[in-house]
Amino acid sequence: MDAERLQRRNRQLLRKLLVVSLLMFGFAWMLIPLYRVVCEQVGLNSIVKADALDQDEMRAGGGARVDMTFDANVQAGLPWQVQPLTTHMRVKTGTFVQVQYRITNASPHAVVGQAIPRYLPAEAGAYVKKLECFCFTQQRFAPGQSRTFPVVFVVDRKLPASITSITLAYTVFDVPGQGGKAS
């Protein structure tokens, strides 16, 4: 009877562990869509699709000009070098713009990082619509690996005339627990 009761308890434990495992898998699977929803709601990352842009605006060929400055830095202790290949340009609102960022893992270890954009002035972030950006996903680099990433965006023609220059800066943070090693 004790062996039968032990088997029953083991099966119950197994069921509980399977349920917990499924819940953990479901939570991890939902993190990316949840992140995108949160970003859309708070305006972080300005993730957009090309068909979501105003097509009349795109056909108009642009409007006012704005000075753009590009910058990047990394979390203290993260062994990456991040630099924009173009640091300044004059952009016409309503037109597609592409700039490149080069990222190098200068450590002897694999590192996983996530870039977070920052806009100056902060209100300009609502008018910069990114179509492609290394900041949309975590980036994993092998030891010594270097890659170049495009950032494609449009500055909305509805940009207030009071904003004549925008700085787009990225800060790259370590993503702990992703197989990378930041030291």
C-alpha cells in the first residue's frame, strides 16, 4: 500500500511540475509580444511597419529639415564598443533615412545586450518612426565579434517647428541570464 501511495504522490508531483513548466514556458513565450505591446503603449522604440505610415506623406517627398545627431554608449562594465558610423546629418521630414551603427564585443566571452533608444529633446521621440533597428531585439555577440546594423527611420512631417534638432542616442545594457558574460 505504501508503494502505491508513493507512486500516486510521484504522479501528482509530476503533474504539478509539468503545469509549472508549461506556465513558465508560456510566460517566456509571451514576453516578446508583451514587450512590443508595452512599447507601443508608452511610445518606446517607436516600432512601426511601412504600411502604417501615411502614404500621402511619403509621396509628398518630405518637408522641413531637421538636424540629426547620432550617439551611443554602453552600460558600465559591458565590454562592447558601440558607435554610429554617421554622427550628424540634416534630414528632410517625411523621407526615409538609414544610418549604420557598428557594435563590437571586445571581451573574450559571449555577451548578450539590448539597446534602448533615447531622444533629445524627449518629445521628439514621438515623431521618429523606426522601421528597422538593432534595438528591437537582443543582440548576441561571440568573443571579439563585430557587426554593423542599419537603423531605418522617418521623421514625421508633423514634427513641431520648435524642434530643429534631434539627438538619437542608444544605451546598450547587458541582458543577464542569456548565456552572455559581461565581465
